[in-house]
Amino acid sequence: MKTLRAAAVQFQHAPGDKPSNLNTIAAMVEQAAERRVELIVFPECCISGYWHLRKLSREELVELAEPVPEGPSTVALLELARTHGMTIGAGLVERDGGTLYNTYVVAMPDGRHRRHRKIHCFISEHLASGSEYTVFDTPHGWRMGVLTCYDNNLVENARATALAGAEILLAPHQTGGCRSGSPAAMGPIDPALWHHRHDDPAAIEQEFRGPKGRGWLMRWLPSRAHDNGMFLIFSNGVGLDDDEVRTGNAMILDPYGRILAETSQPADAVVIADLDASLRDRATGVRWIQARRPELYGPLVTPTGKERDTRTVRFEYDGEADE
């Protein structure tokens, strides 16, 4: 029986402070290793910090960015992976020549790495979007894919990842508590609730579990797992991220979209679940993929003329066109 012990992480990064964030990652990896975790998934841009990136000049972003895999952060992740026999994913800003990316690095214990450049990058005009799906085999005998935050919103991306053979989807995010122009999608959380979380934890946990956090995720995230027959590892930031409050809600879902482990704690946290590959044998999504009729799907790859740049869609609809 093929199994894997996986962990999803939520933690509050320090904006721009890569050494501090790497220390947090190392400490959480060591704790996970004590619980025999084989795969640990940290959030999007948790090494560099996230929401403050939109305010940085190109020169400041270049200073924060680093190459992959020779940069110090990837080197550190690879060393942690080797030491603990664990596959470790974490996000940063990558510099490749003169181009900058929101990149998610997956370091494996045998020295290999993979990187996913966010396909729908909107946070800064100075960061480019990637143009490739990222699906790969691991030393643990599982095939994994990566989609970063907004990448997961588009159903085509999850299906393409599944069609490439992914059994597990790593879904690192920085979400929840976002300003949104839609009356049914998230909304800002009062930072005072986060600052007073120790005195009144129930108030912030209610927001985390409500429509600004878990409630929003439950309207779509389980379907990405269920419809494609993949396990899904959702990691996220938690707490104050510049002027927004991330809702955490780290969770692990099975190929039926059922939650195996989750948290609503207003704090750094790790949730762990054992993944059993046999659940995929007759998973609904796996059978649906086998029933596909690709000859009918031409319209899916035909431009409608309504396509727009992710930045335009994100900021116009969410009321932040000036940022």
C-alpha cells in the first residue's frame, strides 16, 4: 500500500526578512520530522514575504529576489530536505537574468528540485507570469503538481495538472481576508481582531471560519480535489500581511474533496495527514477523467475575445486598481 505523511503549514512571515522566515521554516521542518512527515508544504512567498511586494520598486524587488537553485534560500531548503529525508516546498521571488517571478521551490531529499513560476501573477507589474505547468515525480514514489494561489482559481489549471499525472496537488496560498469587489468572495478583516487574538481568540477564529476565510474556500477548493481525483495540500499565510489579515485555514483534502486535517487557529500551525493512494483507485474524479471526450473540447482552447490580463481582472474587480 502506497502512503505518504503530508503536512500543510500556515505561518505569519516577516515581510522582506528572508533569514527570519527561513529560521521559522527550519524550526517547523524539524518539528514535522519528529512526527515522521515526508512532505511539508509552506505558503506562497513565505520566504520573501508577500503583500508588501506590490509597493516595492523594481530595484527593491531585484534586491530581494534570488536565483533558483543556486540562491541561498533554495540551497537552505535542499539541505533541510536532505537532512530530514523530506520533500519541502516554499515560495520566494526568483531572479532569472533580468526577469522576476513569483516562484515556488520544491526541494527533494535526493538533491533534486522543481520550481513553479506562478502562472497568474498580479501583485506587481515587475513580476512576470510563468507559462508552464509543474508536475514531477518524487523520491517518495508519488507524482506531484504545483499551482500557486490564483492559479488554483481557474479550473483548467487543475485539470491540466491532473492530466499530467499528478496524484497530489500542492496549493500554496496567501489568501483570505482579501478586499474583494464581489459580495460573495472574502472581504477585509479588522486588524484589531488579530492584535487582540490572545485576549479574544473566539472573535478572530469566527472570521477565519466564516465567509472571509474557510467559508469562501469551501465553495471551490474541494472541487479541485474531487473533480480531478487528486489529494490537495492547502498552505496559507496567517495573520497580518501588510494591511490585510490572512486567514490560515491550512488543510489537507483527499481525492473526494473531504478534509483529512485542518485548523482555524489564529497562529502559526501545522496540520498532518496520512495519504493513502488506494483512495484514488475508484475516485470520482479519476473515473471522470477516463470518461473525457477531448474531441468536444475545442472551445476550451479557442480565445473568446474576453480574456484579460490577470492584473486587470484582479485589481479592477477587487477595487485596488490604483495599487
